[in-house]
Amino acid sequence: MEISCAFAPSMQTADHIVEAEKLGYRRAWCYDSPALYPDVWMVLALAAARTHTIGLGPGVLVPSLRHPMVNAAAIATLAELAPDRVAVAIGAGFTGRMVLGQRPMRWVDVAAYVHAVRGLLRGDDVEWDGSTLRMLQPDGFGAPRPVDVPILIGADGPKGLAVAADLGDGVFSAAVPQPDAANVAPWRALLVFGTVLDDGEDPAGGRALAAAGPALAVVFHGLYERGGAEAVDGFPGGRQWREAVEATPATARHLAIHEGHLVEPNERDQLALAEAAPLLGSFTMTGTAAELRVRLGALAGAGVTEIAYQPAGPDIPRELAAFAAMAEGLA
């Protein structure tokens, strides 16, 4: 099982990817949520210029954010900057769309987008929006066609897995591995969050909560977006969190939900986290090094071939180093 990392990109992420390369991480994925973070392609380009061996890629691209030619050109550019190091994940969109007040895309539209991007990267003529498209970049303006980079599909359900089976080189899932992915592709990447506890450290203490609290807060975000009040109210702190969110007018509620997503808990998240802190070990990859090695072993046994660990909190280098040390020997 490969050990990779993932980032909610910031202006310091290129520095963090340099450090991840030194620590031996296989790949660095960066999120595509422009309402929350800096532009994913700019951050990856900065990282490409400063690294030599670590894989790089967006995970996951949200098709509705860019015309297929825009992402095809960006992929070709990154492939020229970091030859043989680029992989791409594309999905229907969670926060990248929901923070804009939109629901995830239809999978039929995602499939059409992936098909178009793949065709453009091969150098084919592609029909899109009533027009014929072709990449016309001459030598020196990006990797020459065909641009051969693996494309994973960000799938957490049967419709996404069907697209992955048809068009993808692998499956990129979040938090919970998809059992049926074993029948789709041999590359099964799983995004995880949390923190490696120091010996004797309180798993619900201040440092652990600062590092893993953003991921626990996202549990509330996802439950509410997908299941409404009933889904979130049964969790510790859930009712307080929901009532604070629903105090925001419906037209701007998506902003109240997703502010600080996977970076720092917002003021509504803070209302819930003190009560929900004992759930850190259950809903995030938080535990002692020995405990987490057992959990990673179980994921490998379930068919996960790549772990993409997203560090958070005030000390990203500490989180990267602790996770790499914990996972040493598992790759």
C-alpha cells in the first residue's frame, strides 16, 4: 500500500509538499475548491518546480468549475513540468460545488467530461457544446500529445464506480473504502484525516482536536447536506450545530456550513466539537502509532492500495512527519 498525502491547498502547500517528498510520501494530491482555497493548478505548478520524485495531482477536479479544454491544458502543462509524476482525479463534486450552493453533478455529465478530457489529451477532435475541440498547443507549450496520465474517478457509490469501471484508471474515495471498487480497478486510493497521538496524549485534548477537529466538523457538514436535520441531530453537539447553521438565511446557508472546511472549525463547528471530541477516534484516523498501523493494515487487507493522508491544524510539518513515521514499513 502506497502512502501519499493530500492538502487543502494554501500558500504554504508547496513548502509542505517539499517536506512530504523528503519524508518519502509517494504522491501529493491537492483539493479543487476555489471558493475555499488557492487555485489548485497554481499550487501544483509551484510544487512541481521545487520537487523531483513525488507524484502530483488534483484530487478531485470538479468538472463544472472549468471547461474541459482548460483542465486538459492544465494537465498537459503539469505533465511537462513534472514528467511521469502526474495523476488526476475527477469527481461529481462535494464541497467544490456545495460551497457554491450547488448539488453534486449528475454522473452522466461527469462521464461525458472525462471522455472529453481524455480525448483532448490524446490529441483527438472532441465534440463539446456543439463545437469541435482540439488541443493546438505547439512544441514548448505543454507536454506533446498524446498526454498519458492516469485518471482516477472520485467515487463513493455505485454510479461513480460505474464511471470508474468505464473510463477510469482507479478509484479515489474519501474516509470509507468502497468494497465494490475491488471489481472496478486495481488502483484504490483512500483519503483519510486525523492525527497520530503522542504517547499518553488525550485523544480529545487540545492538540489532537486542533489537528483532527476540522475533519470531525466535516462529518457534520456531510450529514446535514445529505440527510438534513434528522441525520445530524443524533450526534453529540449536532443539534446545537444545526440550529446555529439554520440561523443563517437559506440563501447563504451553504457558506455557513462549509467555511473553514478541512482547515479550521468555524464558529458553528466550535459549538459541536467540544461535545463531539470523543468521536475523533471513530470518525477520523486518530490514534496512537500502534493503533493506526493496525487500522492501515486492515485497509490494505480490504484492498486499498493507496492512502492519501490530509494533515490539518497549526503544525502541518509535525502531522506529516508523525504519519510518515507511523506508516514506515507499510508501503
